Amino acid sequence: MNLYYRFCDSVIECDRPLPELIRLPSPAPEVPLLAVRFEAPHSLPCLGHAVNLEPWPDPAGGVLQGWVGDCILIRVLGLADFLVRPAAGAVECHPLSAANPSDVRHFLLNQVLPRLVGYRSPLVLHASAILTDLGAIALVGPSGIGKSTLAASFGTCGEAIVLADDAVRIADDGTGARLIGAYGAYRLRPDSVGALRLSGSLGPQLSRGKSILTAQRVPGTREARSPLAAVFILQSSAPGGAAITAFPMSGVASVLALISHAFFLDPGQKSLIRRQFEAVSLLVRTGCRVYLLNYPRQFGLLPQVRASIIETLRGLAARGTDQGRYRVDDGGSGPGVRRLPATVPVRGQGEENAGRRPAAH
């Protein structure tokens, strides 16, 4: 029997339980449907010819990818093969016999499916997300930067609802940018679990030392498209630094930072890169504010970090939503994003992101 689950604003049809996701009775006909099938261990069919697999640009390593006809093979060494059919919106999972089922589902939900959703409907960011009284925010950054811990700290203190842990989709429905969380469960390391006193909520243990926890859920909240208030690019302060700062990023730096943290199913596909760039440019052009958040990685300072974020959001609300808009132009030297003269000054830090290539997360 096939089961149906919510993922971003799509529906997953799967032949096995996915306990991390919210189960649906049946999909609405107008909702995009993605198919996931789990095959027997070591059951990947013979590919018939040599396949050129390239490593992901991931410091942890162990992931290879390459095209096989009209499919993309993602090979996670020691775990599973994922055969992705982008045009059909389908994924086949071929786990190894000794693979931890929680690890297989984790990679599927946090790496494979965000890439597939982003391929079909840009833009999907590598980010955690929370919903505050001032709107939804995305906490963007690479693995290990503290996105999950910061989001969970908002949830445990009652200041926000956790919408997503590792992937969010940003869409503009004509009334403004909206944030759609992938699913409401997040992963924390033991030190974060202890500091946030979440030990009673522990779920399956992952091989890399993290545990899965179920975030607070409010019926209807995750299914709705929450208005996006701002995006924060997380960056750890220098060793010994104690300052907590949120610098507004310029238009160009905002575009480059968001592109560098977007999920790409095929980073070498020019048409996909162009669609992602257009989606990000539209997001920035229509007023989405992006901040570079520097903060020390210390549990004791999380209340001050949360206060800095809330203060920034209150400042945005006080200035109104008609400020901070950008326009995209050529400028004689290729595509760029420039601020309109009527906006408040926002040029700050974050220019170091310039020139970064889109990365697979």
C-alpha cells in the first residue's frame, strides 16, 4: 500500500513509512506528486555501460554523482544508491544491506528530495526555518554551522515555531515571498540536546552522532505559505570573539550568498543555474532582506542571538515593507543587482561571498 506525506508544498507517494513526515490521507489533485520507491538491498540494475561519477564538494566526502541516461545516480558510499528521475519526479532507493534505515531516510529527506524539488520548482535553500510573530525567517548556512540548534532554541523558549530543519522552499505567489518548510523534524548533536534540555524528545539516532527530534507542530501552519520576513546567513565569529552582529547585505552579495546555499540536483546544468539565478534575483529585487549574522558558537549566548534577530525583524517592521527593493540590470559587465536610490542604505558586510560557485549541499 502506498503512503502519502507532505514535503514542502509537494506530496510524497512512498511504498514505505517515512515517520519523520506528516502523513496525509490522500493527495489533492493539484498538488505536485513525487514518487519514492525502496528497492531490495544491492538491487541497483546493471547500468549497461561505464558511468562517470564525480564527488560532491562536501568536506565530509563519500558522495558521488553522475548522469545515467535520463537519470541521476547519487551514490553514498557505505549507505545507498539513489536513482533520481528528474522529469518523472521519482526516486529509487537502493540501500546496502547493513545500512541504518534512519540514515537512509535522513539522506533521502535532507539531500535527495530537496534537490529534486529545487530542480522542478526553484528555489530550495539549505536552511532551517522558524515562524515568529513578525513573520518567517530562514537560517541559512553549511552543515555544522548551528542552524538546527538556533532554530530549536527559538522553539524551546516559546518565541517561535520550528518550520523546518535543513531545507526550505522560497516562492513568490504574487503577494510577496513565502517560506515553505520541508518538514517539521530537526537533528541535534548530544551537546545541543543537553543544553536545550530536549532529551525527553529524542528520536532515532543517526550514525553521525545526531538524534532526530520532532519539532512543535501547529495544524495548518506548515502547509500554509508563511510570509518571509528575512533571511539570515549564519557565520561563526572569530575565535575569542563575543560580538553578535547582523549586517544587511548588498543586493549582489545577497544573490551570490543565496545561490551558494541553494540545493542543485545538477550544478553543471546551465539551464538549472539560470532558473535558480532568476528565482534568487526576483526574491532580492522584490524586497527580501538578507543579513550576515555573526555570532559566537556558545550555548550561553543563544538568548542574545535570538534577541538580535528579533530586534532586526522589529526594525524591518518599523521601516515598512516598501523599502529595501532592488532592481536587476546589466551595468555593462554582466548581470548584477543594484539598489534603487529610494531605499535605505543596506550596504554592509558579506561581500566576501562574491565569486563563489554554486555548491551542492
